[in-house]
Amino acid sequence: MQKSGLEVRAATVTDRAAAIRFLSAQLVELKLPVDEEGIARAVELALSPSGIAWLAMATLAGLPVGILLANPIVSVEHGGGALWIEELYVAPPHRRRGVARALIEYMDRQAHNVGLRALELEVTEDSEPALALYQSLGFSILPRRRLHRA
């Protein structure tokens, strides 16, 4: 997908360093622990031809500006497959310029092309701009909490 110089495409091995840099930056912004080796492993899994994760890169004038990592899941609630958006990050100088929207729209098309029935994601409570974007794209707030166990 291209829009005023913005291109969104499936990430390739040449995007490895940018992917690791963006996903690390996102964790820093969220004040979460950054495990560079773990992030590198996750990126390798996403870039692997046999991997199940989907990784998209947004570029502007050929330079990386955003990334989206997603995983197909089986969903009883949606009556089939769905796509869980695990990570979405746009470099700060490129925010509020349509990059996140373009990444989500790209993944939405990819998901529907293979018969997935829904997209799901999470957003932090204090991220009003992100919440507004997601709602403008048709996402609705669910009355539940996400839990985690490592």
C-alpha cells in the first residue's frame, strides 16, 4: 500500500534491525522491561518463512517509520480465525500522520484475504489518541481485562 510516499508491506529480513529497534522503543515508552535477545528471537520467528506471526513495516521515502506485529488465532467468539495485533509502533516524528492507520488497514486486508473474521488489539488506558484511532477504524471497547502469566 502506498499513500503520499508512505508504503506498507510485509517485513523482510532486511527490516530486522529496524524491527528490533522499533519494538524495543515501544517497550521503553510503555515502561516495560526490554529484553533485546527476546525481541530479536520474536522478530526472527516473525520473519521465518515457517513462522505464524505477521510482521508489517511502514516506510516513508524508503526509511522505516512504523511496524505492526500480529498473530492469527482461532476464536470461538468470532466463529473462526481472527488476527490479534500484538504490537503497533510508529516512530514519534511520524505519529498522527496516518502511519498507524495505514498499518492497520494493510493488516485488515491481509486478514480478510485469508478468511480471518476479526481483528483484536489492546490499548493502554491513557492512550486517548490511539483509542480514538482504533474507534475510527471500527474497533469497539470490550468489557474485559487482559491478564498475563509468564
